[in-house]
Amino acid sequence: MIDKPVPAPAPEPDRTPRENSVLAEPATVEACARDYAAAADVRALLARQH
């Protein structure tokens, strides 16, 4: 009987905790307005697709 080679197991993914950029910034009216303004093109694109 010929033994088939056994593939090596996949390496474990890096699960090191990292700082979350969304949670790092406080939710202020100014920050929300900035995000809303920055996403205007995305909203327009989604509106055209609907």
C-alpha cells in the first residue's frame, strides 16, 4: 500500500486584538456630519442601483 502525503495544516490566523478606529473616535455631531458628507458619493451610487 502506498501512503499518500498528508498536507500540513493551515497556519492559524492572527487574532491579536487591535484598536478599532470606529470606537477610538467619540460619536459627536461633528464626526457624524463628516462621515455623512464623506459618504455622499456612496449614497448616490446606491440610489442609482436601486
